[in-house]
Amino acid sequence: TPRVFSGIQPSGNLTLGNYLGAIKRFVEMQNSGIETLYCMVDLHAITVWRKPEDLRRATREVAAGFIASGLDPAKSILFNQSQVPEHAQLAWIFNCVARMGWLNRMTQFKDKAGKNRENASVGLFAYPNLMAADILIYHATHVPVGEDQKQHLELTRDIATKFNNDFGVDFFPITEPVIEGAATRVMSLRDGSKKMSKSDPSDMSRINMTDDADAIAKKIRKAKTDPDALPSEAAGLADRPEARNLVNIYAALSEQSVDAVLAEVGGKAFSEFKPMLADLAVAKLSPIAAEMARLMEDTAEIDRILGEGATRAQAIAAPILEQTYDIVGMVRSR
Ligand code: AQP
């Protein structure tokens, strides 16, 4: 039976990239009736130094963003990773399954560690093993993510395959990434070759889910573009990364194909298209931002939801960890 797992790091403000690439898809999968688990991956967030109060706030804010976007704690299991210790326990096993060479090839580690690899945390290097554990501790079959997570999901499949082979079992499923839609890789508004990211030092590079209408309009107005009018077919966007990004965002927000959008806006100048995009983004994001602000007034209620989700998640994870330990040869006497 299909089971969906995905997570988001509480590592700053949620962006339009997180919304279109991940959260919006999470809601669709929930509403299709599949069993869904969605996690604030706080253990992942500390692979880079964070102030404790920032981490706590961001965890609750991601939860508020999930719920405000349409995730329903009665339908989806919503929880934060550290409240289900089985994630970290399985990650240790996977630290012993995955090879150094596999992790050395991870581009996200190279990007995030930068030139100063010697000073990166061991956790940042081992991050993909914990991510594999997040998924496989539930025997999840499908993982909705943005394009940037593709390599980590391939590693998850490699870990499951090696574990199954090493122990001669057919235990962990080979998970399918679900990377679909017009906005699987939303790019920075300042640089069409970089992905939009929570941690970009420039706030003008991204639209935050909590930005107000003025901020959204200003960021889109100032977004980098080229001087040409919009093409009338998708092929005309091939060498125009900034133009393609804005059209993709429009398509994803309006739930149309890129071709349908270009049939409508082809021939228009950016001076005409940008206000259309800003109006659309404000119409879609403002109600979510308002609901997030309302939810954040009662953090005790958010914490209650996360606690209840953790209890439900653990009920699935604990027996899978026990079976894993048994397969590996750990003595279980209680
Ligand atoms: N720009 C993006 N376009 C499409 N999808 C995106 N995602 C992130 N950025 C984009 C998807 O959001 C989910 C959660 O990502 P994450 O929080 O675990 O970490 P990340 O991918 O590293 O996201 P950020 O925003 O860039 O965070 P920081 O700056 O903290 O590293 C994933 O499904 C991701 O694909």
C-alpha cells in the first residue's frame, strides 16, 4: 500500500519555492486519500548552527505554514522529527550501510559546506543518511520533493538496496521520488541560475510565505529579467532562465500548464506581466499568511498537534525499527 513521507527543515522563513515545490504537493497527496506523514525535520536543521529560540520558532512556523496551506492534522500525520527518536536510531544503522564515497558525491554537501569543508559539521555530511532513515522508518513508498532533492532520494534507494542485499532480506522498499509540476525548481528572483532558498542572504531573492502584499509586489517588480517580450511558446523560454522562472511560477500558482499561460501572456512586456504575477501571488499567498499569523498566536495548540502526530508516527516507526534491529542481529530481550 502506498505511504507518503516528506519533510521540511525549520531553517528560516518558508519560501514560495518550498510552497510550490513541496507543500502544495503535500496537500494534493493528502487530499487524494493516500496515507501521508509530513515532518518538520529539526534534527536536519541543526547540521548548521542555529540559535535554540530560532529553531523553536521556525519549527512552529513550518507547522503553521503546513496547516494554513491545507494540511489537516486529522488527515495527515504532522510532527517534528526529534519527537520520534526512531529516525535517529535508524540513521545510525544507515551510517554503517552507506559508503563514504556515496556521500562524497552529494552536491548539496559541497554547496553548503563551500570551501571550508574541514569546518563543516559531521551531521551536514551524514545528512542524506538521516533523510533515508526519515523515509524508510515508515517504509514510505512515495516522497514528494523539489528537484534539488533528487540526488538524496537516489541515495535513499541505494541504501535500501544495499541493506536488503547485505542481510538477504526484502525489507526496505525502493522509494519513488515524486517530482512533478511546473515549479519543481523555483529560482532566485535575483539570479536565474540559483534556486530560491530560505538561507540566501538576500531577502529580495525570494518570496517568503509570510511576505505582505507590498513586499511581494516590490520583489516581483525588481526581479531580474531580460528586455524582450514574453514568447508565445515554451520553446521560446529555453535560453531565458529568469523569464522561464516567472512563467513557471505563474503557471504553478494558477494551476495551468506553461503553454496555457503563454497562450494568454505571449507578446506582453514584463512591465505588463509582472503586475499580473504579483496580483496572483498576493491572491494565493495572503490568505495563507493571515492564517499562519493566526495559528502562531497559539503555539501551545501547535505543540499539541505535533505531539499527537509524533505519537501516531512512532506507532508506525517503532515496530519497523525493532524488525531492523532484529535483522541486523541486535539482541532484543525486552
Ligand atoms: N527553490 C525551490 N523550488 C522547488 N522546491 C524547493 N524546495 C526547496 N527549495 C525549492 C523543496 O522544499 C522542500 C524542503 O526543503 P528543505 O527545507 O528541507 O531544504 P532545502 O531544499 O535546502 O530548502 P531551502 O529553502 O533551500 O532551505 P535552506 O536554505 O535552509 O537550505 C524540499 O522538498 C525541497 O526540494
